Amino acid sequence: MNKILIFTATYNEKENIKYLIESLNELNLDIDILVIDDLSPDKTWEILRELEKKIINLKVIVRNYKSGLDTAHKLAFDYAIKHKYEKFISMDADLSHNPNEIPKMLDILNTSSFVIGSRYIKGGKCEMSGHRLALSIVGNKFIKKVLKIDCNEFTTSYRGFNLSKLKGFNLNMINSKGYSFFMETIYRLNKVGVNINEIPIHFKNRKYGYSKIPSIEILRTLKNLFFLYMENIRKK
């Protein structure tokens, strides 16, 4: 069993997933790859099943309906623990996250329990534009100010855990649903004393498919941020 598990969740990523898996294996690292698909209407899961027959280090889980990013990440985290992986890295499947950043993440995880790829520190870059970029920049700054955590990136899924070093934390502690799941993860890690290490990443726009972030996620994130803020105040 390899000691490193790379995970991504898919929903309608038929144009991207084969290239991502090939790019991960081209890193020539001793890794396993886990993909969880929520029965994509575009039949991404069929492509994955065929790839699983040919690629020895690929494991595919297909769920019966769209169950959400948060539950996919929790399932993958539990899978990593159950199968005794030392390091667990999550990333998007739409090619916005460059696999070539993974060796840098692994270097940090040799001595630390957590690392996140940041678009908003020196050396980082984000190809989004217009209102999406403005919303992302302002949103991350606002979260940092409200939660008072020394971190510049709360919303990307490109992050890694050293499970052998991680103490007092499990993704099942996270209550938030949807994309604010990623924000609360940083909050809970900080609460148990985990150092939030950031490395710069180049976030790319997807070439195929479309963004799946619904507008309601903005309201959900604000609601969950308020709950975390109030929890912080009560504990103080």
C-alpha cells in the first residue's frame, strides 16, 4: 500500500478526469488516487470505471446520487485513515489545480500536519477575472478578518494532511455543507492548534465544463461564517 493518497471529487468532468489522472501519475511519485463521483449525468463515472480497470493505483467510488462535496471529502478522509495512508491531498478535478504543486506540498507535510495551496500570498496567482475574482479576494480577506486566523486562503480544496501527525482533528468534525465546508475546516484546524502552512499556487480557469458553484453558496458561507464567529465569541 502506498503512503500517499490523492483525492478528487467529480461531477460532470468527463473532459478533464482522464488528463488529471494521467498528470498525477506522470509525477512519478508513489501515490494512490481516489476519485469519488456522484453518478455524473455526463457519465464521468463510466470513464472512471474503464480507467480503473487499466490503472493499478486508481480507486473509484461511485455514489448513487449527488451527495455534496463535503460528504465526498469526509468519505475520502475516512478511506485514507482506514487504509492507513500517511499523507492525504485533496484537489479539484477541473484542472484548475496544477498537479506539479504536489511535491511542494509533500515536502511541507514531511514536517507539518497541514498545508494549503494559496492564490493570495506572494508567488500565488489566480486566473479568475471580473466579479468572480473580486468576490474571491474580498471573501477570503473578510473571512480572515472575522475569524482572526493567520491564513490568506480559506476556500480552495487544494490542501494536504499528514495523518500520522494530525492530532485532535477529523473532517467529520465539520458541520458546514457545500463550499463553506472548506472554510470551517481551516477554523477547526486552527482551534485544535494545527499550524496553517500556505504555499503559493497558480489557480487556472477550467478549459472544459462549467463552474458548479451556485449563487446560494455565497449566502450559505455568510451564514456559516456568522455561526463560527458567534461560537468564537462564546468560547472566549
